[in-house]
Amino acid sequence: MEKVEMRKKDFITSFILIAFGIFMILYTIVEIPMKDSWGGVMNVWFVSPGLFPVWIGGLIIIMGIILCHRAIKDGGAKKFFEDLSHQKKDSSGKTLRFLGILLVIVAYVYLYIPRIDYFLSTVLCLMVFISLFYLDRPGFLKRLFTFYLAGCLLFLIVFLVGIDKQLNERFLYFMDLLVFLFFLAYFTYCRILIGGDGVLKKKLRTTLIMSIVPSLVLIPSFKYFLLVPLPVEGGFIELMNIIRYALR
Amino acid sequence: MFILERILDFYVTVLSIAFNLENILLLFGSVILGIIFGAMPGLTATLGVGLLTTLTYGISTNAAMITLLGMYVGAVYGGSYGSICVNIPGTAAAAATAMDGYPLACKGEAGRALGLTTTSSFIGTMIGMFFLAVFAPIISTLALQFTSFEFFLLAFFGIMISGGLTGQDLAYKGWISGLIGLFLAIIGRDRLQFFPRFTFGISELDGGLEVVPVLIGAFGIPQIIQVIKDQLSVGEAKKFQRVLPELKIISKHVTTIVRSALIGVGIGAVPGIGEDIAAWVSYGAAKKASKHPENFGKGEYAGVISCETGNNACIGGAIIPLLTLGIPGSPPAVMLLGALMIHNVTPGPMISIEHPHFITEMTAILCLASFAMFISGIFLAKQVVKVLRIPPPIFMPVVLTLCVIGSYALGTKVFNLYLMVPVGILAYFMQSMGYPIAPLVIGVILGPMADENLRRALMVSQGSFLPFFTRPVALILLFIIVWMFVSQMTFYKRFTAWLKCKIFKRKPAEDMGVR
């Protein structure tokens, strides 16, 4: 059964590969000169920068066709059309776990790192990522995921509309403060969900420590020892600078 | 005299590195970190070397190589801790060790098993180092004869063989993975005419994709997703007292050690395959050669010794093509290549001319790293095993932050992170559908080499493909590539089956006149 399921996926990906190969060849033919002059240099086909992409595109198409043939032969195509008519729901919870991981990574890299103090972004990411999967109780993942997703969507709207720039003009670290409040709200929500459970209280304490301590070790190491300028040096990193220069 | 000179040079280099306190601290620090990385499931030698590459960009090349090789050796060995103590291999290279290592631990011999893996890994690394010292200069000299024709075919051969041998499902999935890697490699302005290819007007893509963030994304993100999504949980580790070298048992398995080391070096020298295949092939060979194969899987010492010797000998083997041809022999060697490029060392045939002492230095560092690994393993095993208690939902998020800052720090570009995430997600989906990742990264690394050399070769021959058939090495490589491709086709398999049938039909007794 597993093999047939794999071949079903292969059937789908073979078409994606063939389409991608065709795209590569068409793009190369349209955009990259195979002959004529470029930059004052007379081009011939065997020197053209389009030669390699055309060749790779052609090979991808061939591989896609071979994969498609194998998928059809092993029953993948049949399974695909059968499953189209009977849509199955994933009840294992793995999809939610995957979406949770994806949300944390995407929000961290695309939403927070380019705009918010790097230390705060990292602490928030660690807090959410660890709590989602370490506080392992039924229903927790879904609730925490929904809470975090709602917060991220709110911040996304703020950033897209440009309100963050206006707010930062009034007070330099306004957005850092907002995200910090969101972090506190998330922590409070976790605390409420846990209630009086002693084991989970201990786990939440560990989560908080593991959110802050690695960030306190890594970020100063990169900033002060390796002299790496961080993506956004906001309020918390400014505080680190003050402490560091006061101790010197 | 020349050989004596080389040996003397080697010992002088070893002593000059060993008598520098900073080097020793770096060496032991990176080896212990490597053992921890290798021990923890989900962290791999490749990821460890990749993350450490970022940290070493500001230090000297020598110090960087000490750190990275220390991490590499430590991580390959460290995988055995998880295999033996909790039956969860820390790295793919140690998966075979679990077959006999865990049963030994269940019998109360966890300490003995760890002693065997420590000593076997040490011997394996030393044998790999020996082959590196002997063969690298020879291959480097031979490679000076290669022209663009051979280099193009070598690059393509590397991708083909890596794809063919690492694919768990179909061989052509590995080739597809390699072709996707080649596509990623051509993004940016081409090196000969500086024409933008697949940049879509994004200026940040003009320089192409940065290798280290792509590699970190391809190896780190899928691991993080897989470990957390599959709720990998590590059980209670088997307890043990002391770890001893177990030289008595080792001395009874000399044949196994030599066989496994030769297999490890051989497999390491083949581009992109790596330590896990070396370990399994060594294990399989040891089982076949054993007088009691039925004992394998129940705590057979030869099982543990063969895997660890093979996977550690692979390290030296993987560095041979890396230094002499610029083609990495294993995924961690791919990361090493990235590190070498950052430090302006271009591996390839010219390395013995541009950096004449480099191969000797690498050999010396590998020798010292194996001693550091042996000492750390014997004395620190009990402490390192404690890291296995850290639940994956705690350490995998920390690994994510390491991947992010590691990818960012090299070029201090947030764009690198924007690239790392989609590459990582793509790699995850590819892995889940049976596409191996090693050929993808080999493709990313060898893509520029293949592209430039193809066009250079055709420039020389004025568009003629004839030299591919008239140059002996090129013809052999071409033949192997075509054979590898054709051997996966159904018609070829039918043809060989028919041929075997025909051959066997000629051997029956009536044909020989015997009844």
C-alpha cells in the first residue's frame, strides 16, 4: 500500500517536473541569447549562457516522463484518480504539527526578524516553538497554534499597512514593545491553559528558561565576539549594549 | 628520500599543531561538540559542520580546518552513542551500529560496546587518514592532466553516482534531485559572460544562491520538521560504568577492521554517498564473511566494529576527491568544501601548486582529531550520554535558531534566510517522497563546475563533441554515465535477464557431454 501511495505522489510530481522543465527551456529561449551579440561580444550556441539551462531543462523533462511512466505502471495514476473521488481527512494530527512548525519558522524569518529586535524575535520563536510541542496535552497544540496565528496575522496587517513605521516614529521601539506584550500575552495564555497541573507548570518554566538562556548566549556571542551586525538591533539589543559598555 | 621527506614533513606538521595550546583547545572543543551533535538524534555531522562553518569564517584557515574536521570526526563517531544507549542512531551513519550495539547494551555491555566503537572509530579514521596521505598527492598529480572535458564529465558523474546510490526508492529520483541542484546552481549571473539567469529582476540573486545557507536549509530544516512532526522520543538510556579501549576484542577482529576500513575509504572516495552507506556495506560484508552470521543482530562484536570502522574510514576517503578534484565525497565534505571556499582555498588539481602544504596539514589535523576523539570518547562518554535526556521539542527549536543565525552571519544578509526556508521546505517534501538530498547539494556545488567546463570544452573544440569520445578518461566517464542511466531502464533489465538465461543455457550437462 505504501508503494502505491508513493507512486501516486510520483504521478503528481512527474507532471510538475515536466512543466518545470518546459518552463526552463521556454524561459531560456526567450530571455537568454543563444546567438547574436551580448555586451559587445559575439555569441555562438556553444558559448551561450543558455546552453546549460536548456540541457538541464531537457533532462528534467525526460526524467519526468520516465517517472510518470513508472508511476502509471505501478498503479500510482489509478490510485490518484480513485482518491480524487474519495477525499480522505488526515486524522493523525501530523498535519497540524507540520503547520505549527511551518508557522513558527515562516513567522520568525519573514515577519519578525526583518522588523523586530532580533533578541525578542528569537525569544518569541523559541517560546512558541517549544511550548507548542513540549506542553504535550490534547487540545493544547490547536489552541496555542490558533492564538499565535491570530497574533501573527495581526502583526502582518500592521506591517503591510505601514502602521509600524508611523508608530516607531512616535516612539523608537514601539513595535518591539508591542511584540513583547504579545509574548507576555502568549505566556499568560499558556499559564491559563495549564491551570494547576504541576508537571505542566514545570515544563512551562523550562520552556521560558530555554527561550531566554540560549538567546542570551548566542546573540551576544555573535554580536560582541564575532562582530556580526544583527538584522534589527532594537530595544533589547540596545539594552545589552548599555550593560556591556557599563561593565567595560 | 622523497617519501622520508614527506613523512618527516607530516610529523613536523603534527607536532607544530599539537604544541599550540589554542589549536588543542579548538580541537578538543570541536570534537566534544561534534560528539554531542552526533549523539543527539536529528542533528547530523553535516549540520554540525555547516553551523560551525559560520563561526569559523573570522579565524585563520588552519584553525578553521581544525575546528571543522574535529566536528566531522566527533559527529560521525558520536552517532554510536544513541545507537547503543537508546537504539536511536544519532546520525544515519550509526544506524547500522544499532543492530548489534543496542542488543549488547541490553545484555549489560553498553560500556564495552562504547569502548569497541571508540577504538574502531579511531582505527578507521587513522586508516582513512593514511589513504588520504598516500593517494591524495597521486590523484592531484593525475588530475593536472584533466581538461575541461574530463571535469565536466566528472561533475556529471558525481551527480549521477550520488543520485544512483543514495536513492532509497528509485535511482532516477536521486538524479532528479541532482538536476534540481544543478538548476539552483545556475541561478544568478553566469561566470563566463555575466548574463543573468533565472534572477527575475531580483538584484540579490545576481550573485547566485549562497552555498552555506542553501546547505543549512537543505539539511537542517527537514531534520527539524521530521523530528518534531514525528514526535521522536528518546527512551531511557542504558546505563554503563566505564568505557575501556577493549583492545583484546579488537585484536581478534583485525580482518574485519581492515576489510571495513577499505570499504569505508572506497565508498568515501565516491562522490556524495557518505558514511551511512559505508557503515551498512561494511556491516553486510562482515556478516557475509563471518563464520556465525546468525549471531549478527543479537550483540555480535564484529557487527559493531565493522560499522564504526567503515563509517570513520569514510571520512579520509571523502576528503580525497574533495581536495584533489573539488568533488566532495560525502555530505559533510560538501560543507567542508563550502568552508574552504570561504577561506579562499580552491580545492582541485591546483591545490598542490597553490597550497603545497595543505594536504599534509589536513592529514595531520585528521590524525590529531582521531586522537582527540579517542581520548574524549574514553573519558567523557558518561557525561555526553546525558545529553540524550534532552527532549527533542527543546533542542530542535534551539537548532533552528542556530541554523538561522548561522545562515545570516556569513553574508549578514536577511535574504539568505529568505532563501534558506523555501529550500528547506522543498528538501523536506523531496525527502518525504523518497528523493535523497545529498545529490541536490552535490548538484548545487558542482553546477558551476559543470557549466563552465562544458562551455570551455566546447569553446576549445569549436562546438564539436568529438573530444568526449576521443579522450580516454572522458570516454570512460561517458561510458560509465551512460551505463548508469541505461541500467535503470526496464529494457536493459530484461536484456540482462535474457542474456543470463542464454549463458546459463549453455552450461547444462548435456552440452558438455556429461549425463
